[in-house]
Amino acid sequence: MRNFFVSTASILTGLLFVLVLSHMAVAAPTSPLSVSLLNTSTRLLPNSSTSGIGAQGGNVTELAIDALTITKAWQGYYGNVTGNIHLDDAANNSFYVWGNATGVSGEVYASRNSSPDWSTINCSNTTQRTLENTYLGLSLTDGDSVINTFNATSHPSFYVGSRQMNANSCFSTNIFVNGTSQNTSFYQILLADETNNTVYTTIIESDAYGYNSRRMDFQLMVGENEHFGSEGPSSYYFFVELN
């Protein structure tokens, strides 16, 4: 099986997955046939002061300063999932193909490991979540730490191959919709195998409005250590499972 990886050098990247399903039952998530990078962008921060504040000897002045910074620990992916249903032989010769699948459902997964052990995949436990936090160069008290990001356990039930993840059992969060926080779609779920390989997971939302008011099938946030002295960017391998 051939895996595809995507570098995490930017914050938001558009992806298009093109999938082919075989007639055989899928026992675990599979690699997509192709991944196309459509767009990438990041916020530009101001490089000069927006206003001057007068200073006068003898004065003590109270200020209220509002600022922002770009995270050095997270990368966002979004896009659409399309596919056909194939009846193929082992040489990839098509016996029959059923049109384009619409209204897809399932999950998109991303891991820094090219072959997670899907037979032992489970919800990340507290230790595994802390290990990921350390890998990303974060302290437990950082505002964008893994602990502060995946700080809920609210998501629907879903299967990874034959393994069921019960509803509200895994550390989770939700990506914004129309620039606003919400908790009813675009679930982000933290999984890991028994050797502590983190698998970032999102449940597909077919043709739903995403963070930028555009329609899409998935939004997925993954960890990336871009702090001073780190070895980034990382490479992520993507997997898809359609229901």
C-alpha cells in the first residue's frame, strides 16, 4: 500500500482527496489514491505600531493593549472528499465502476507515522496526550497546548475499521464554523495506537460550511512543532475511511 504525506509548513492548506473503494470489506483506514494541494495561507501580522501614545515626564498612564500571535504548534487542513465504488481485481483492472459517490460519510485521519497499528488504535489516554504535548514543544499551561486544545470529550460514536470509538469517550474539540466556535460539527478527536503514535481524526461533514464560510467535507487540525530550535516542518500521512 502506498502512503502519501504532506508537509506542514503552513497554517491552512486546501486538499482534495480522490478515493477508490474496492468490493472487499475495508478492515482499516486506507491511503487516498492522490492528495492535491490547492491553496495555502497564513495570517499576516502588522510590522509597525498602529498608533502613538504621548509620554510626558511625571505621568503614570494606564493602557489596555490587545494583541495576537500565530500559533507555532498547529496546522489546519480542509477540503473535500470524492470517490467511486469499484469492482477491481488485484491488478487494479476495473470490472465495473459505479459513478461518483455523493454525500460521503466517514473519517479522515492524519499521523506522522506512515503505518499506525490500526488493530490497537484507541482514544488517546492522558499519558499519550501529554507525550504529544511534549513533542510539540508545549508546556501544560500554554494557551495552545494539547491539553487546553483537546479539552473536551464530546463527539459521536464512530468506527476505525472494526474498532468502535464510543460517543464522548475520547479527548476532542471542534473547528470553527463561519469564524465562530461551535460544538456540533467538525469534531476533532485524538487517537493513538499502543506504541503512542498519535492519529489526529475528524469526522466527515458532507458539504457543510467551514471556518471560512465555504462549503467543505472536512477540517482537520494537526500538531506541528515550529518553536525555536525545533526540527519542523513535519510530514503527515493521510488515511480515509468511508462508510
